Amino acid sequence: MSEPLAAVFFDLDGTLVREGAAEAVRRTAVALAERHGLSADGILTANTSAWRDCWADQGERWMRGELSGDALPRDIWQRTLERFGQDDPTLVDEAVEIHLREERATFTLFDESLEVLDALRSDQVALGLITNGPARSQRAKLAAAGIDDRFDVVIASGDIGVVKPEAEIFRHALDRLGIRAAQAAHVGDSFSADVVGAASVGMRAVWVNRDASVAPRDDVPHHECRSLRDVLALVTQGSDSRAR
């Protein structure tokens, strides 16, 4: 029999809030095109290539907090505009400002997120957040979504220089609440980062699989759900939920 859950940890992007990165880039390209008589499609094509290269070069360091929060988007937009034939540094500044503003605007809560967080809180279950990304930008998303006051502990990879699925970030979160892994669940949409990472330290791993994808591995114990509302069943019914 599983121990009663004392805490539930959540991932942020794609779990509690919708991923708005692609839409933020599109809006930025459109805004730049309209303001300066450029091609939005051309900017988007250049951005796709620049994003791929910049993420390979800097993504890991950025998530570990080794770079400033705007360092990665700034490099991406600089490379984007250079590849598009524009080398004006003021245009880069403008692109970064628009992108960061639009990113905050496009990260919106899933319909059930508040309902589930408040239901867990009413059941006296501690709430935590474990997210990959620079500390300042991830907390800005929480504030923009209006849920920055819902958690007992918030851990961003940029806080401690460790990214999911590394075990240390999960253990750090457990230590902050003073509980054992067997007393906690972690809920996330990334099988590789959230499920594998949580299971590796003995937490109950909950995969938010809204698209009904096939699990990439069958050797990692986890619970699977289509909606965050299913997490409530895990808390109240324990092993009676859809264990995989």
C-alpha cells in the first residue's frame, strides 16, 4: 500500500500553463514586419534556424542559470536578424522586448489548473513547483499566470544549477518541505524530464499525457492522466488510480 501523499509537485510549462513560445515568436515577427516593412515569414524562417543553433550552444547553460534570463532570446534574435540581413542592434533590442512581453502574455493556465491546485490545498496537501529554466523568468510566468502564491516551495533549475531529470533537483525540493520521496508525487508533461526524474528518486511520477501519446519507455513506473483533474484521484485513492 502506498503512503498517503503529503505533497504534490508540479512542472510548469506544458503542465500548468500552455506553451506559448511559438506564438510569442510569431507575434514578434509580425510586429517587427509591420513596424519596419519586413517579411514576417522571412523572419520566422530565420528564427527557426537560429533557435536550433542557439539552443544547441546555450540551452543547457541557460536552464542551469549560468546565463542571464534574456541571454538566450537575445542571441536567438541577433542571429535571426543577421540571417535575415538586418544587423541594427536597436532592432535586436526591440525584438527581445517584444518577444519577452508576448511570451508572458501567451503563457496561460490550462482550464483545470486553478481548480486542481485549490482542491489540493483544501485537502491540506503541500504544493511545490519544480521547473527547468532561469529563476527570474520562470517566476515571472507564475506571476503572469496569477499562481505565484499557490506554492509552498518553488524550485527553478536556475536556482541551483541542476536541471530535470537530474535527481538532485527533486531531492532538493523534497528537502525544502522536509518529506520523503515516498510521501510525494511529481506531475509533469515531459516523460524524459518529469517522469524519469521523479521515479528515479522514488517519488510517484504522474505523466500528463493530454495527447494520448505512447510512453517512450515501459520500464519506468508511473501514473498516466489526460487531465490534471486525474491527479485528485491519485491523492484520494492512491494506488487505485491508473498506475502503469
